[in-house]
Amino acid sequence: MVVESALPAAAHSVGTKTAYATKKYSGTLESFKKVDLTPVIGTEIRGVQLSQLTDEQVADLAVLVSQRGVVFFRDQDITIDQEIDLGKKLAAPHGTLHVHPLTEEGSEFGDLITNISSELTNGKDGKKFVREVVPASTGWHSDITFEPNPSSYALLKLVDLPETGGDTLWASGYAAFEKLSPSLRAYVETLTARHSSFEQFNAIAKFRGKALRTERGLGNNNDTLEAIHPVVRTNPVTGWKTLFVNRGFTKRILELHKHESDTLLEYLINIVPNNHDIQVRWKWEKNSVAIWDNRSTYHTATPDIGNHFRRGLRVVPLGEAPFFDPNSKTQSEDTGKEE
């Protein structure tokens, strides 16, 4: 195996197949109107307040999110404390939420809320953190895949936004995997990749004059910000195979020479931006909420708001170490919707 650099033992383990049982949707949300926004990904539920869901409805919501990738709600009255509580329920059985490496100690909303704000690019001296100008399509990513235990779900409530702009797009990792030929699917199932945010997050932390958080929940307690994961993982809720590499954090396929890794990663990563038939675009309104399964989706914000202010409050439940079960199926194989 070609390994680019040695990692601490805690960050070098790849999730192995463990006992898991897929979950079924029991129908407790059927009294609310559900609208599928595309055939592949994205459902809006209308006439419901997340703050009033029963535990049984939360369990069904988790299954629906895992099946549809992302579920949307408008006009939500859920408070920060209620959002945290809902996140802990979605993080069952351990109930652990992530502390983002860039969340400052003593921050306005506390450790368990990630403040997704257009103002947080400002440095300690008031200067703006300037990123290289790149195509908007390079923003596609899955959250915190540099952690040994990345997030299972994520909840984001938009509380401030301009009149127009700032839409978010999601894409299906299940459908991205099925874009591959059967032979290529079989090959990439054998591969693992290194994920890292060490360089980019340390640069931002230095610019702000703040230290990175090293205790981030559920074994994610290190300063390397690196982990190794399978290139294809199995979602334990649905039992479906999903592609699990992203431009934001995936750096190297370990079983390949670097030039081979670069070429294959570029191809796999570009499946998402190159295929709008596996995407959904959500136009936010104040107090809209999105809940997505981070194991099986990608997302990107649209960088078109200029100097306007946009802020969302995100809660990130932590999940299992990613694993691949060779006996798992694609979404189409399991649902009988193969082309």
C-alpha cells in the first residue's frame, strides 16, 4: 500500500464492517404534506414544527433524511436549545454533537452551534480572509470528513439572509456512485483515502489569532485533523453504497501512486458538479431549516451575496466511523429502480 504520510494510530484506522441493522420508515410523518423536489434527492415537509416532533417522529425523520438525502422545512420556530436537543436525538445512540475546530471558546452561541456566518472571514485586525478566486463548483463537500468519526446528520437554520442569493445545493452520494460503470464501482470499493483539513483550518485559525479546538467529541480529539476512510462507504440506516470523497478534504487515495490518485480523485470528485440530475437547489427563507445525511450527500453554498450578511446556525450530530460492507447494495438495487 502506498501511504503518503504516517498518521497517529487514532487517525489511521478505517471503519470495518460491524453489526448494524438498517432502519425502516414507519409512517408517523404521513399526516404532513411531503413534496419530493427531485426524483433523486430532496423532500420538503410542510405544516410541521420541528420543535413539536415526538421521539417516534424524530426516528422516522432520520430514516427519511437518510433515504432522501436532505429534508427541508420553512417557517420554523425551533430555538437554539431545541435545535441542540433534536441534534442529540439524531445522534442516537450516543447523542454526541461535534465541536467544530474553528469554533472559538466562549463563542456567542456556545460550543455545540457552528455559526455559519459571512462575517467569520474577518481576522483579528478587522481584515478579511482572502481566498483564491476559484470556480463556484469547487465548493462541493461533505462536512468534517477529516474526523475519524464524521457527522451522521446536520441541521442548519438560516436566521439572517439577503433578499436574494445564497442558495444551497445538495447532491446524492448514492446517485454519484451509480454514475460509475459496474467495473469501476467494483474497483473503487477496494480503495481508501486520506482526508485532511490541517492546512486550511490552521491558516484560518492563525489569521483569526485563535487556537483550533482539539476536543471535538466522540474520539475526535487530536490536532492532526486527518483520518483515513473508505472511498465507498455503506450508510447503516439504508444499507446503500455511497461515494465518499470530496474536494474540500479528500487528499490522497492510499493504494495508488500520487499521479494515479490525483487523476482518479479528480474524476470521482467531478461527478457531483458535472451531473445536475443528482442535485437539488434550495432557496432559503428566514427560519428555514435543512436536515441532511452527511454520510451520503454533498453540498455547497452559492457565493453570490457579495457584501450582504448571511448567517445560519448549524448543529452536527456525530456518527460511526465510516465502513464499507461488501454485501450492501446500491440504492437502485434495493428499491428496484435500476435503469
